[in-house]
Amino acid sequence: MTQDIHDFVPASVDLLALGEPTHQEPACGRVRNELFAQLAGRGFRSIALETDRIAALTVNDFVQGGAGELDTVMREGFSHGFGELTPNRQLILWMREYNRNRPPAERLTFHGFDAPLETTSAPSPRHYLTHARDYLGLDLDLDGLIGDDTRWSRTEAVMDPAMSPGTTAEAGQLRTLANDMLTTLSLRAPELIAATSHTAWSLARTHLTAGLGVLRYHQQSAQPLDQSARISRLSATRDALMAQNLLDIRGAEAQRGATLVFAHNTHLQRNPSHWSSGTLDLNWSGAGALISPLLAERYTFIAGSLGRSEALGLHEPAPDTYEASLQHHTTTWSLTAPTAIPPAHTRTDTIPTQGYFPLTQATLDAADAILHIDAGPTAQS
């Protein structure tokens, strides 16, 4: 066991995926920050978090030294409430200070790699499509096709197929127009970049990709399946969008250095993801399962594990569990090879409100390392 992440970072890695087993334990973000500081010294030049890619552009501008108030950046630059987390605030301040007086090639960049949606809701595509339309200078009546934004953004539009606008004639026309704009953006790339900039062209493409993702999500929401199958397909669609965003981010960062990706284990693990609660039984492939075969040895996955958590009310794990084996050798946090963990049982003392996904043998078998954290009272004293 070690706290030196270099032992688990092969020279071939482009995308180092660090998973957390729950979003609700602050120690996960604090350890991530510590590890990213180690990796920045090794040549990593970017970090991607499980937050809206478009909103995160505001955060990256700030860490590059742009104007703005930190409170505004944290409020507007993060989705899913992640701007309220203290470790994220500390990360942004550290990155901004790290970049100060450094040349652009050596600066750290911040990315979001999530789609602009929640599992049970998605926005109107208006903002994303109009940005691309205006950049291209096209005369398209998008407003007439989109209509009232609330018919897209209300929860019922995702949770009830009968209330979804995803398969309406207007939605079909919007998907066609968005795909046509994406083709036009590629065909006119030389003149557009010359007239504006590569940054402006890439920004238009990112908005257009996000808009297409939103339309795809709404289309999937309209499928009349039973609830478990519907949410499983929506989860799979969201992770497919995440995977494409990660590949696009790597395309932008390829010449600068490797990227640290931080998200829930279910989005980054190589094995299929599963979640069961009440009448729902969800099964889908996360972004990590989708891109790992594409990147091969350039993808490394470190699974997150938690022993105790004062914040979650999670107590000492039962002695026959994977977490107990790790807990025995950990005082605060440690990195361990999966092969060093003996066979054990899956933890059963968690409740859904904790958001904790226990370690399983399947996750261990598909991981390159395990990050175990003890966030109990004695570990924090």
C-alpha cells in the first residue's frame, strides 16, 4: 500500500480514471486534489470532472487567469450541485494559482465531461443549437421548432414517455438541422477558423455536440419501455455522451499531456454498471467500459473505496468484506493493487441515501488499483 500514485501510472497512459464510490464523502475530493498535484508534477496537464462540459468552460477560463468572481464561477461553472463542494472550490483556487506566470503550454486546463443533463431531466436544446447557428451565420427558425423550453426541461418530459417531446416532428427536424450544421461546420472549417479562431470554431462544435446529445437523450426518453429498462437506456445514453466527450477532450489535450478523470466508479469502471433500488433494477455500460477497449493500455482505472465515513454515517465494514481488508491497512487513505486483496464478500451495510456502491469482485478484477479512504472520526482527528 502506498500514497504515491506514480506506482500505478504507466508511461503509456493518456486517461487516468480515478473513481469515487459516492459523491457525498468530502474526503474523496480532498484526496483527488492531492493526487492531481502529484500528477501535475509528472506532466499531467488537465483534469476532467463529472460535470457539464459547456458550463465547465467558465471554470477553465477562470483557472487560466480570466476575470470573474470565484463564487460566480462555482455557481455557474458546475452542474449537479458540484459547485457547492469545498474540495472543488479548493481545486479551482489551486489550479488558478498553479497557472499564474506559467506559459500556456504548461498551464493546467479544467474540463467537464458530462452531458448537460440529469438522469431524470434534460434541458431544452435552444442554447446549444442557437450558439452554433449564430456562429455559422445561418438563417434558421430554431425558436419555432423548439417552442416553450419548459416542455423539454420539466421532469415529466424524461420520466413519462407520453410527455416527452423527443419523437415529435419538431424534434426530428431539429436533429436533422443539428446534424446538417455539424457537417457544415466541418466543411467550412478552414474559412471559419481563418475568419474567427480555432478556439471559436471548437466552441461552436462543443455546443453543437452538446445540443445533439440533448436531442438524443430526449429521443430515448420517449421510448415506451418499463421503467427499469427506460432508466437503464437513459443511463447508457448519458454515459455514451460522456465517453464521446472524453475522447474529444483527449483530442484537444493529446499534445500537452495526460488527463486525470474523476467521477463516480459507475461511470469509469471497465465492468458493466448495476444499481438496484426499490422497484428499479438498472444495468448499463459506463463511459469507462465504452472507451477502455478503444484506448487499451492508454486507459487506467483506479476504483474508489470507503471504509468508514462520518459524513455518511457509514460504520466500520464487516470483517469478511473487501473494504475491511483494505481498512485493516489504512489510517487515512492508500492505493493498493487489486491482486493484493484476498477474496471476500460484497458489503451490505449501506443504504441508498448514502450513494455508496460497495466493491465487488467484478470491479476489482477490472481495476488497475484501488484507492481506499478511511474518513471516520479517528482518521480526521
